[in-house]
Amino acid sequence: MTDFLLLFRNDTASQSSLSPEEMQQHTQKWRAWIGELGKAGNLKSGEPLERTGKVLRGKSKIVTDGPYAESKDMVGGYLMIAAENLDHAVELSRGCPIFETNGTVEVRPVGKLER
């Protein structure tokens, strides 16, 4: 099994249009999907990300408030999963509820550092 990082990019405009009841239902779908990944032995870790933070840039390492991307590109969270290969990781990602609110999942293999 290989490790993969799933980065979730939210379309905040689509999410903010949900009613409280719809948001609760959407959250339950997330919990169910993540629970299924766990039961199948594919889930390693993951957390939502806060909307605030800092960004360091360039050789001078200038610090600015952020991250501020277009609202449709805001990274809202991540999961680390184990999958047989990239195609398998993509297939596992297809069940993600983020697609219901016009979001995206970026599937990235995790490289190994030589120590």
C-alpha cells in the first residue's frame, strides 16, 4: 500500500448557500464516507483546516496573513489514505461529498524522504 494525500478544495459560495439542515446532512455524509474509509483500512489520518493562517514567501521569508486564495480554491482539509496505487486512491476519492457542493479533491502520492 502507498500513502496518498487528499486535499479538499471548497467552493465556499456553494457551501454558504446551504441551509443549516442541508449543512448538517452534508456533514453526516462526510462522517459516513470517512467512516467507510476507516472500516476498509484505507484511512490513516486527516483533519479540517481553519480559514486563518500565515504565509511565508521568498528568500526574505516575508510573513503575510493568509492563506487567501480565490474562494473556490480554498483548501478546507485533508486526509491521508493508503491505497494500492493512484487509480485506487482516485476511486476511493469518488465517494467524497465535496462534489455535491462543487468542490474538488486533489489526489497526491506521498513521496519518501531518504534519511
